[in-house]
Amino acid sequence: MAVAVPPLVLLAGMNCTADLWEDGGFGGGAGGAIRPVLDRPTVSGQVDALLDELPDSFIVVGHSLGGIVGMALALAAPTRVAGLCLVSTNAKAPTDAQRSGWTSWLDALEGGAEPRALQDSILQPLLGENVVRDRPDLVERTLRMGEETGAERLRAQLRMQLTRTDLLSRLGGLTMPTLVISGLDDVICPPRFHTEIVSAMPDARLVSLDAGHLLPLERPREFGGLVGSWRSHLRI
């Protein structure tokens, strides 16, 4: 008798929406993915909210802040996370520079700045110089994700970032199959962050793609193929 594979739970990064996954082959229907919104002001509060709403067993695919929440989910409820895919993310505690940057964005939001404009200010780190120059479609989608996130949700995500703690030292206790996907040109979460994650986990492998931080948006077919192949080989 065939055993149903648990659903995918797709957690997009900060100031991003479900459009991040749109071209990756994560279709609807009975096998469609669950795409929660990250909208709580603490990592622990977000984990608690997700555990309340998600099924008993699921596979997490998390990008950037979504990957951080995914790791925290797996640490909080390891028996419920059947597989973990971490994309363009960081398991370490925030630096002072990161905290300062998030605080400055919070101040900008209080002053009336729009999430689309804040997204525009970091386009090159998100997508890379070549993509910004040659792919106006991806630039517009990136800006629109910020616009659709909205100030209230972005404010919560920034506050959530400020509650992050070190996860890297705790990952050795996670035994679920884990796929880590890194962008070779990612300057926000560079490849070494992903090597550290894989080295810390007992059942993790690393794949790198020629892409920047918004890897699922930039390389959707390659990304979707990797996740689909990995998922199909999970032993549930």
C-alpha cells in the first residue's frame, strides 16, 4: 500500500510573497503546497502559530527568513518535520550590523516609507547586478512582492529578525533528510553559510546554483527540479 508523502510547506523570506515559488512547479490540487504567511513579531511566536495550523507531518522548504523559521520549526517539533529544505539562509545569530539595518528599516516604516521602496534599495544584493540590468520582469516581481507584503507584515518580520538566536550549534540533533540550496552569487547569505549548515547536520547535502539571494525566482526550473527530485526520494 502506497504511503502518502507529506505536503510541502513553503516559507518565503522577508518582504517576499508566495510569488517567490510561482514558477518552480509547485502546483495546486491535492498535492499542492501550503504557503503560510510569516506575520508574527518573534521567531518562537511564528513557530507556535505554524505548529497550530499545519498538518501532523509536513516537509518544509524555507527561503532566507523562511529557512530560519523552518530550522526553528524542526528543532521545536522534529517528529512532525519529515524533510527540510533550506534555501539562501543563515543559521547563525544576527550580527550588530544586521540588527542595525533591521532597526533602520523599522524607523523608515514609522516615517512612512513603503516596503516596495525599501525592497528597491537592496535590489542588487537580492538579484545581482546582471539580473537587475537584464531582467526587468524579475525586478518588477521583486518590487511587487515588497508592495504586496505591506508595512504591517514587514514590520512584524523585521521584529522577528531581531529575536533570532544561534541555531547552528543545535542543528546536529536534527536527523531528518535535509537539502540545502545555495546561490553562488548570494552576497546576503553566501555559500559558506550553507556549508556550515550541512557540516553541522547528520543527513544533509548541499547543492549550489548560479544565482543570487532570490534563487527560486531567478532559477525556478532548476530549483523546482531539485526540490521535486529530493522529495521523491524521501523515505517517509
